[in-house]
Amino acid sequence: MSLTKNKMVSEIGRRTRLRNHDVQRMLEALIEVWTEELASGGRIELENFLVLEVQRIDRGERRGMLSTGEPRRVIWRVVVRSGKGLKKRLDKLKEDKPGDHSSPSKSHRSL
């Protein structure tokens, strides 16, 4: 199952009794704030849930090419790590379903 933006808006509206339009505006503002923070090299930490941060990776010059004076290749990656509370819930999920390898096994993922 995938939790889309529309499903999120509907579910948050149902749980909070806020109008979906108001929830959507809040969610769009949240996404904008997070995007600005990550684009400026910042970090987002939601206690007991997750940490989002930007990682700079310098790939150097392209392999197999002579030194042509091209600028170094830099890659930016968003790293997601689970917080303590989420890790506990994921570990419990693994315990409940032994042999099921569909649950995340690493504490962080790159997007």
C-alpha cells in the first residue's frame, strides 16, 4: 500500500475533523518548509520518528577520461534515518513476521 498525498489529506482530515482543504494547505506549506531547509543543507528531525538530511558526495573526475578541466561531479543525496520510536515499531514488525523479508532491514535509506 502506498500513502499518497490525497490519502494523507483525507486521513488527517478524518482524524482531526479539519476540512480537507485546510489540511492540504498545511501539508503543502510543510513540504515547502522542508524543501527549503533541505535545499539549504539543513536537517529535519522529528523526534522518535525520522531524520532527513542532505549528504554531499564528491565523485571526482569522470572515470576513464583524461583530465579535461571539467568541474568535479558532486551528487546530493537525501538520507532518511528512522528515529528510536519508529525503529522499535519496525523491530516489533520483524518479530511478528519471521521469515518475511519485505520489511526494511536497514535503519536508513537514500532517496
